[in-house]
Amino acid sequence: MQKGSCILVSIGVIALSLLGVCILLYIGLWEYRYDLSVFLLSLMLLALGVWGTRQINEVILRNKRYHHKTETPLTETGLPVYMPDGFQAYQQIEERGYEGYGQPH
């Protein structure tokens, strides 16, 4: 099974489990269905807010860490476009040659 399909199956199982829990809650607490709806909606909004804050924080941190003018730009294969003064290539890359650099093993 591929990684993407495994993730989709996992998400599907989690979604079905949450749906089952919600149905059981509504059956058991039918008299309090309005309060339960408000609670579950607020819980989903809280989870969405936490996820959104995390995504925004990752983008902000990435922009802070990446210095556009000082970092070495890379080609599509992962090789540096130029070697800054005082830097040298990694020894294994020199032994294998640059053609295998950045490719999966």
C-alpha cells in the first residue's frame, strides 16, 4: 500500500469513528441535543483554529529562517548554483560526482 492511500484510509477510519461517537452522543443525550450541537461545533472550530494557527506559524518561521540574500540558491536537483568563498563540497559528493547528488538512494 502506498503512503498516500494509507493516509487516506487512516483519515477515513478516524472520520467514521468520530461520526460513530457523535451518533452515540446524540442518541444518549437527545434531550440536550442543542447544547451538544453547540459543544461539538465549538470543539470543531477550536480544532480548526489550532490547526490554522500552526500552519500560519510554520510559514512565519520559514520566512524568518530563510535569508533570501545570504543563502545559496539550489538547482532543481539540489546542487548549489555556486559555491560561496570558504565553503567546500561534501566529501562523498566529490567521490560520487555531482550527478547523484540530491537524488534518492
